Amino acid sequence: MSQNEIAIIGAGMTQWGKWGKNFAEYGVAAAREALADAGVPWQDVRFVSGGATVRCGYPGYVAGATIAQALGWQGAEVNTSYAACASGSQALAAARTKILAGHCDVALVVGADTTPKGFLAPAKGYRPEDPDWVRFYLGITNPTYFALYARRRMDLYGDTPEDFAAVKVKNAAIGSQNPRARYTKTFSAEDVANSAMVADPLRLMDICATSDGGAALIVSSVDYAKRIGKGDAPRVAAISTVTPSFASGTVEMPDIATDSAAAAGVEAINYRSQIPLKAYEEAGLGPEDIDLAEVYDLSTALELDWIEDLKLCERGEAARLLRAGDTAVGGRIPVNASGGLACFGEAVPAQAIAQVCELTWQLRGEAGPRQVEGARVGITANQGLFGHGSSVIVKR
Amino acid sequence: MNDKTPVAAIDGWYTLDTEAPALLGSRCDKCGTYFFPKQFTYCRNPHCDSTDFTEVQLSRRGTLWSYTNACYQPPEPFVAPDPFEPYAIAAVHLEEEQMVILGQVADALTVEDLKVGMPMELVLDVLHPDPEGDKLTWKWRPAGAAA
């Protein structure tokens, strides 16, 4: 498999927050940190791959070029990927393709965002052809979907609101040790239970915020990494960006209805499970090889879904792992050792890259008080709008 | 409320039959896949390349797949009463169509009134008042519940 791998020779990330600055500022700060970490001069980067966002109908930032210009034009090739929450992974995949095809040795992968306050709202007017417009008009927001899934967990597996709160307590505890996290306060189960109900059964503290932030990776061919004395750098072993399969039985944001399975039947494997499956296959690894996972906890309950989708336990068993402490740092299979979206909030085009940054630091043994002892293999997972999702496996 | 005739909040998505309203979807003439919202140009079943569809009324009854509520006022284009009133939301599975459709829950019912698996039926209700006539939408409610 190693001929398909690239090396992660540098990682950089701003602190997440809400400052409303231009996104390029965050992107540049993250890129400069990643360059310094790699010890590679900016002029040696021959491909700049940016993750972009197109938020609810307002035009996206041309991320690759904007950040490349901000760092100073130096004639590198440039790419911008838009794939909702998977934008960063697609930007990474574009860089990997360039490197493995021999078109360049070193690439910068970067994503950054600045987000409006409150709900992400669609463009105005009467636009029934836009599913985002339809659902907001009918009163269906992002937390609606997370809550529908959470209720299903309660109904099918016997999960409780206390289990969901325990995810927040766990992630806040470890995230308080992460200087790049936006929220570094620890919380008790009681704090979560006392926060306002947003979408029953989910409370304010069960749902992630939107944030500003930037994350960057310097990736290279394995040969280049060896030449500069970084032959043991963490490797990207797999990137999966597969689509769902028809007919999906799960109602997905921003749709008002699922596919009809009347003719095709419901898909054999649900979409979230399908994403890591391809990553495992590509890496030649299985769930038993995973030392830690960074998953998209848009809600506390969703972290439990992901644990099962990654096959880290049987379907319906994630809450049992949580209760046993298995998914905390120090447990059998730590999940969201960074603190996750619970502590960061979502900065869409940066988030998938930020997940890989965390794995990079963990696999280098540089995660300080968050360190997962002996971590050799990590996996990321995320899913967003319009059939976009991704999973990346990093190994050392 | 006003004396003007109520109109559909979204044109052509449902009948305005006050007794037995139905969502208007489409069905692929070749493979039988249903679509809501309506789809007339291409079939999204990967095993079907049909371009022929017929408009159909979807089942008015189904079972509750999941449910939640909205405790905070959504942003525009949602038109909120002042003060904002929380409402419940249902995801209802239709047997014939093999699909799940979302919608608000009617009759000011709350999550306490709902349980996964319960039979549900479609009704028409006011989404928001409008000077040109109240805007009607589909909502779900437990089947057989009093209006």
C-alpha cells in the first residue's frame, strides 16, 4: 500500500473562535505554522489546495487562490475544493493525486472560515427549488435532523439524554486541555441538563456552534520526506470521499424527504458507514487497527452514531463504550481527543483538515495532556450537505 | 387570520382538499420510484434512465419514524408568530412509497404526545398568516386524533 501514501510533514492550526476577521487571515496563520513545522520554505510549495465554503446560497470564497495570494504569489499551481464538510478532505485528496502522479513534491492543504452568528440562513426570495429554502420556510433547522437521529437512538438502542450529556462532559474535559479549542471550560452532566432545550432531546450544550478558524497541512511525497529527514512522518494511508447509495433510508440535511426505496430497496449499508468502509479498504487496515478517532460530533448523539459507523463497536453499543470510559483518552479507543466540535465549533472548510492535524500531532506523540499513548493509526470521519462526507486514515 | 381564501405556501406541492389533503409527488413510469418534491426530468434510481414521470398523490398515512421540536425561532424565510411558539416536527415513513417525509405536527401537539411507530396522517394547516390569504402547508398528526 505504501506506494499510495503521502507524508504529512507539517501541521498548523489557529485557535478556533468568533472574531469575524477575513478568512484569509486564519488561513495564512495556519499555513505559516504548518510551513514552519515542516521546515519547508513557502517557495518550495508547488501546489496549493484550499477547502472552500458556499454557505446557504452566498458565494464561496475562492480559498486556494486567495490564501496563495495572501502568502505571496510564487507561481505554484492552485486548486479550490468545495464539498461541504468534506471540503478539506477533498483538498487533501487533490494534493495527494498531484504528488502521487509525480506532478509536485510538496503541497499546502489549507482551509479557513469566518462564520455568521446564529443559525446558518438561506438566501431570501420565493425559491422552492432550493431544498435549504424549503426546509427553513417550513421551520426545519439543522438541529432538527440531529434530534431526529438522537431520538432514533433512544428508541432503537435505549440511549438516554444522560448518555448524550456524557459525550459533552467527556469532550469538554479533554478539550479544556487543548490550547487551540474555542471552548475550554469543563462541564458537568448537570450543566448540560440545565442548558436550554433546542430540539428535543437535544439541548444547547448537545449541539455544536459555528466558529472561525484555520487549519493547514504540508504534505509531500514519501521520498521528499526522507530527503529532508522526515521519513518517519505520519502518512496519509487512505482518503475516502464516496457518495451515498440509492435509496438512502435516512433523511439528510437539507432534504425534506428521503429517497423512495419503492423500486431500488433501501441501501445495504447506510451512508455514514459507507464512508469509512472505503477508507479501511484503501489503507488495508480494519477497525481493530485504530488507536483513536476524530469524528464529526455536530451533536453529542451523533458522536455515538459515528463510533458504530466506524465499526469500533457493534451497532447500538456506542453508549455502552461511552459509559465504560472506553472512548475517553486513557480508554480503549479514544474518540475526539481534540475535544471535537463540542469544543471547537464548526469552521466548515477547515474542519476536516483540523481533524487530520490532531491525528498528526497524536501520532507524533506531541499532544501533551491529550496524548493517546502509543497511537500509531488514527481515522477521521465527517459528513455534511449534498451527499458529501469523508474519512481519512493517518498512520505512522 | 383574514377573510381572504387561504392559499398554498408552496405552489403545487399538495392538494388543497380540506377533507383529505395529499402531498403531490411524482412516480417514475419505468421503475416505480417515487419522488417528493416532484421530479419529472430524470430518475435518480441508478438502475433506471427513465425520463417519463406521472404526478401522483402520496399516501396520506404512515408511521412515525422519529420526532423532535423547534424551541428556537428559525431564521427567514420562516415567518414566526410574535411571540414565537415552539412546535413539534415529525418524520413519517410511508409504506407504499418507502420514504420518510418531514413536516410540522398539527394541533399544537408536543413531543409528549408522540411515540416512534405510531400511525400518523396528513392534514392541512396554516403555516403563517398573510394579507393575501393564509399560507397553508401540510402537517402531520396522530391518525384518528380529533381535529
